[in-house]
Amino acid sequence: MMKSIFFFCLLLVCCCSFRLKKPAQTETYDVVVYGGTPGGIISAVAAAREGVRVLLIEPTKHVGGLNTSGIGTAESEHMIEETYSGLPLEFYERLGKHYGKSGPTFYFESHVAEKTFTDLLKEANVTVVYEAFVNSVQKKGTVIQSVNLTNGKNVAGKVFIDATYEGDLMARAGVSHTHGRESRGQYGESLGGVRFIDTPIEAAPYDDSGRLLPGFVERNTLTEGQASDRVMNYNFRLMMSTKSDRRPFPKPASYKPERYLLLTRLLKNHPETTLKDIIDLYSWTYPKGKFETNNKQKAVISLGHFGGNVDYPEANYARRDAIYQDHKAWTLGLMYYLANDPSVPETLRTETAGYGLSADEFTDNENFPYYLYVREARRMIGAYVQTQKDILQERTKPDAICLGSHWIDSHHVQRVAVSKTQFVNEGRIWEPITQPYELSYRIITPKATECTNLLVPVCASSSHVGFCSLRVESTWMQLGNSAGIAAAMAIKQKKAVQDLAYNSLKTALEKKGVILSINHQTWNGNKDVTK
């Protein structure tokens, strides 16, 4: 009897163990889009409108990427507005309707953008999964079969689109990629590599003991034009307000006023400094008293957390979260310091305290942006690499899928000590372009030997210089629109994404109102503005 009970219990344990180890059920879709960035949303909606079943996977609790985390512009102030077309233009027209305008608006609030994005997704019947990261990718030859998510689910698809800022699906699929800056000679780019073009700033980059301050490197380690694995600095795009319901800048739990030694020294020598000398405040067409913020390029200290993102592009999710939290502490600490520290001149303290976090944005996140502004991370090395010449000289392509027109824009990459009393911000590019250029389908397709059912419209195949013109949400949306249509076409034709007949793709894109040729019309030219 006892032996029978023993074997019964053993059988029960085995059955329970079997149930615990049973693989998660696989959900199957036609198109799987990873990353609810603006480019990812447009990819998903464009594909769904072609009649295929689409899943959008978003790692955070909110879709919209930086357009719902503080960037409230389509970058039209330094782009050619007439290049916007297709579904992205429809998005801006919907925003215009919200604000009571008869045409598109290119300036908008984050919460309005999120509502517009979610409306598009719902209308297209796109299934959205939140708070899930890609854990692993299962491939058979060059074909992605499925992805395993950190929420335990497996998702199979016929075509996958990586629309994240980091390119994690692409990387896990074994697709060639890079990050940082190529040397000036690698692609023959005059704007390439390390760049010392800015005037040195009079501020000591060493502490009182003679040690280099955090976030700085020394000049003797760098040569003009050399390659560098560092990427542009990151910052948060706070939404600030002077309204009575503003949220005062909170004191971070890890607040360390010594992090702002440069600021202390600046204010001691220049007590007349104002808040606008430290951070950029954009009012655009926001309601009165509401401001978008950004890192100020030539400031001694600003929202950009130099040195804080060095290992971000290839970091795991835990490390990236730590980098996010460190940037958050830097950002809130800076604003708290300016509003409260006794070393700050009273006039500047009062001015800063007159601002706070905007109460109507990011309401479930203590009015703090959901996304860190990852200006660049990985870039695919795909079937074709876009470089400087594709923007400035060879502007037409035999397989164009949309147009680009943004200036070549790189924020500073690192802070370099050039003497005991001076440093220079290194890496800035701000190169005007006056005419649009055509973007090749091949910059969103991997090499056919590596993966045949993946499209990458955000971490597109380009050099650092080439990426510096691509890297705005409105252009990523254009690429995403074309990627979604191409994905649906590849499914219907049962072809690898690289094998689509361009003439068929061109016809499909033009049918959806996408402008493909720089000869489409006479362009008004890019606006001459600074940023």
C-alpha cells in the first residue's frame, strides 16, 4: 500500500513537472513589428491596411517613442515639408484636425500624439502587446521563425520588422550591425570620424585634486577624423510648464550636488547666467506656459549626460535600465539643483523654480518622459549602406521608397579636456542640405545571406554620417510606411523581402500616396535655422 502511494506521488510530481516545463503556446501573425516607435506604429498600420494580420510589440507601457515622450515636432523647421507623404502625412493631418486646422500640423503635444497613434492602431485592428522585450530569436536558415518574449510568450510571423531605436531584434537575428562613428576614410566622408570644430569652453575639466571629471576624456587619446565607438549623447526631453498646476522638480533619491561641479564654477564666475543659457526651451505652438526642452549644444552644462551612454548600444536590458535611471537622476538632479541649491544665484533659482514638470504629460509616470532620447544606437550593415554622398551628391536611387530632407545633424559625442582650464564638446555636425534625396529600399533590408524576412526601418543601414540625416521620427515614419507595405507584399507573393520586384513595390507605394522621386516637383528648399 505504501509503495503504491509512493509511486502515485512520484507520478503526480512528474506530471506537475511536465506541466511546468511545457513550452509556452506560440501565437502566429503575418507581420510582427517590434518597437512601438512612430516608425513602428506606421509600419504596423501600413501593413494592416494591406489586409494582413499584424502584431506590434512595445517594451514600455506606451506607444509613440519620442513623439510621445517630449519631442513635439516633425522637424519641419529644418526639413522640406513637401517631402512628407503617405501615412505619415495622414498622421500630421489628423493632428491638425485635433488642433482645428484644415491641413497638417507639424507641432504637437505628446499626449495628443499618443491618442492619434492609438487611434490609428485600433482602426487598423493591430494587436498591441505592451511591456515585453525580445528575449531570443528562432531562425531556420535565413528565415526568422519566431521570437521569444520576456513575458514568456512565443510569437511566430512570416515577416518581422525591427522598429526599435536599439535594433535588438535585428541583432538577435544574427544580422550584421555596428555603432559609433566610422573613420573619415572608411566611406570617404568629409564629415566622418572624430570632429574638433567647436570653440573650447573656459571651464576646468578637472576636480580640485587634479583628477579628470566624470564624463570627460583627454585630448591626447583622439585624432581628428579617426573612428570612435561612442555615439551621440542622450538626454530626456522634459515637458516643462510655468502654469500653476506644474509639478515642482523633485529631488532624486540619489541626488549628488557634486555631479554639477561645472555648473557651480560657471555660476560663481558668471552669476548673470539664465536658465536659457543652460537648456533649450522650445515653445513651438504649445499652449501658453508649456515648453519642450532639449540639451543646449554650446552650454557648459546641460541636459545631455556626457559619458553616461557609452555602453548603451550593446548593453543588455538590465544595464540599459540602469543607464535610463542614471540619466533620469542626472536630469532631475540638475533641475533640482538649479531651483534649490544655495550656490545658485537667487535670480536663477527663482527663474528655475518658476518652471516645473508639465502636469498634463506622462501622467502615469510622475510627469516624466517614458523614453530616453536615444539619438543613435546600433545601425544595420545591410544590402546597401547610406553615406554622406547619398545625401549630398548621388541623391537618386533605382529602388527609392521615400524621400529624406533633414540636415545632417549630430549632437556632440563626448567632452574632451584640452587643457587644465578648457574643454571642447566634440562630434557636432550641422550640415545644411537644400534639396531632398531618395532613400533606397536596400537600406532597410539585411543582406540576403543573413536574413530574408526582416525589415529594419529605424536602425537602417547607414554610416554615422548617413544616419545623422535619417535619425528623425518623420523620416523613420516614411521608411516604416514603406516597410509595412513591402512586408505585406512579400507575404502575399511568398517572397523574400530582398526578392520583391521593385516596379510592383513602386506601384503599391505610389498608390498609397508615397512620394518617391526628387523630380516630383520643384522644392522650396530647406529652412535656414540653427539648432
